Amino acid sequence: MNLKYKIFCFIIFSLVFTGCFTSVPSLEQRYTKLMDMNSKESFKSKPIKTGSFTLFSLQPTVTCKDSIMHVYIEGDGLAWKTRTLISDDPTPINPTALSLMNQDSFTCKVYISRPCQYMTVLREFTSLAWHQRL
């Protein structure tokens, strides 16, 4: 084998296996990304308490009384790390619903996470909460 072929094979091999060992961003990194995406907008984070869960939300700082509100609910996020491995935290790596909300020019809009997402302080969840019906 010639040297160019060996170098080419080494580069391809390195690229393939580097992608396999990419780590999942920490919850703090995912939360920072969410807040960075929100920095252009005037929304504040506010927990929403339900009967079973506390949900993370971003709500407008302006009053929206007697107005239509656009509600964006986040998807499943990172519920599973692989096909067979449950994630420790379902917080999404790329918050799709927030991206969509940021494209909406309407003033009265709210972003709501799914249960257990972005809950850095309240660790009241187990993986059963997002991978099985309760």
C-alpha cells in the first residue's frame, strides 16, 4: 500500500470514530443554549406547576390580556440516548419549538417544555416519567 492510501484510510477511520464518541451536552450547556436563543426576545422563565409536574416556560414580559396567545410546546427532546439506553435527562439538545417561536412575529406567545426538561433545581423526576406511561 502506498503512503497516500494509508493516510486517507487513517483520516476516514478517525472521522468515523470521532463522531461515535461525541458526548451529549450537559444540562447546563443545553439550558445556556436555550437562554442564548431567548436573549433577543423579551421573555422570562417561569415555572408552571401542574398536578404531576412542574414545567419550564418562557413567557412574555408584556401583558397579553384579552389577546390570542401562540403556545409552543417542546418535543420529546433527548428521552433516549440510543435505541436501548434511556437518557438521564430529556432536555433537548436543539429546542425546536423555541426556534419556531423565535420566527413568529406575534407578540403574545409562550414556550412550554415537556415534563422534566430544563429542571436544574427540581430533581423530582425519574426516567420512568418520560419513557413509560404513568
